[in-house]
Amino acid sequence: MPDIVVMFFLLGLVAGLVRSDLSVPKAAYDLLSLLLMLTIGLKGGFALHGQLRLSLIPELLGIAVIGALTPLLLMPLLRRLVRLSLADSASLAAHYGSVSAGTFAVALAYSQTHLLTVGPEVTLYLVMLELPAIIMALLLYRRSQPAKQGTMAGLWHEALTNRGVILLVGGVLIGFMYGPDQGANVTGLLTGAFQVVLALFLLDMGLTAATTLRPFPRAQWRVLVFALVAPPVLAIAGLLMGVWLALPLGSVVILASMTASASYIAAPAAIRNAIPEANIGLAMLAALGLTFPLNVMLGIPLYHQMAIALQSL
């Protein structure tokens, strides 16, 4: 059976598809996403407390390379095979080069449930994949649009100041500085409620995914095929990097799940401001309507088995 948190996603998906009046208020969603990202950051910071090592530098640099190369490889494919406009190609390249905090949370919960060893630095993978991907996609787009050239300072500001990065990095720093014991009356409540917050967040994600699929967008069949084919292909990059870096099995599964995922929080915020002509709804259809359900229901267990097979070679 799937992990119990995944069943909350399925509940929301079914409720949305049958047009139930179930809904999660926007203010509640904002609070849940804030708590989720802050708690992920805190858990990563706690794990890093007293565990910093020099070998972390090449590990994080290697993962950042994946984040930068993914949009570079995806943009020509999206232009020629999926036949999207330049703006929409850059948008989807940014979304799929970036990562899903929700998928990361489910992969983390999956690894903990299956007692897989997870390195303390996995939370940092989120930032190391997300920032280079968004920056690279925007640079590729602006290189093809001289009239829309912006400053590098502006690009970095767009990527570094979105709420996801602020909460993740801030949570890591706070967790690293204080550790799991100091301030436990505050941090203990957040980390202890992680699974509950994740379940409620996934319930809302299920409702949102159902909205993007109703009515079924047959005219966008190329985008739909891309959204289903891309995750397992992109997961291979994470698997190979994880095995090459000799990461523990849980870290490899989480890294593969992240490279297979697509952002629906940080990337939309950055793209909406930087490429206003891009169709964000199309990116949400692919990332949240198809790729996210595929990963949380089928992909993560598949990447687990693929990681086991690769590590045994």
C-alpha cells in the first residue's frame, strides 16, 4: 500500500474530480506551504548540526550542475518536439529543472518509513537544484530576447528572494545554529507535526491537480506526454549522480525524486514576474496535474528499486 500521506493526495484528487465542495482556503494553503518548507529547512539544519565536512562541497557542486544543465537540455526539446513558444519552453524548462518541495517531503517521509539511510545534507539539495535551474532558464530566454534583457542582479534577486528559498535557507541556518535540543519548545512542535502538515498539504495538492485536469486538455497532448515521460528520464540523472557520489540509499532515492520532479511554488513565482507572456497554467497542468501525482504514487517506489539495482552493480 502507498504511504498514508499519499492517500491524502488521492482523497483530494478524487474529491476534485467528482466536483465535491471540499476546499482548502487559500490562507490555509499559504500557512501549510510555509510550515512545510520551514520544517524541511529545520530538519535539514538539525541533521547538519555538528556534521559539516569538506566533502560536502563537491557533492553540492555536482548537484548544482544537474540543476543548471537540465533547462539547457530541455529547452530545445520543448521547442522542437513539444512545439511550444520560446516563453513557454523557458517556463517549462525552469519548472522541470527546479524541484518540488512537496515531492521532496513525500520522498523524505518514504525514506523514513522504509528505514533508508538519509544523509543530513539532503535539504540543501533543494536549493542547489532550484536556484541554478531558474537562473539558467531565464538566461536562455533573455539571450533569445535582446529587447527583454535584464541585469544579472535582477535575475539573482528574483531567484534568491522567493519565499521557498528564504524559508528553506532560513530554516537550515536556524536548525544548524541551535540543533535539535535548544529551542525545542518551538522547533519540536514544527518537526513533530511534519507528517500532519504534509498530509493536509497533499490534500490541497490533490484538489488543485484535479482542477488542472478538468476538463481533460486533449489539445495539449504533447505537453501531457512530456509530463509523463520526463520524470523517469530526469530521475536517471539523480540516480547516477547519487551513486557516483556514493551517497546512502535514502539520499539517492530523494535526489532521484527531486530531479524527476517539477516546481509548482518557487518557479511559478519567478517565471510569472520574469516572463509574463508565459502560460503558467500550462506549466501547472504538467507539473501539478501529471508529474506530481506520477511521482508520489508510482515514481518514488520505482526510483527506490532503480537505486537498489544501480548500487548493486
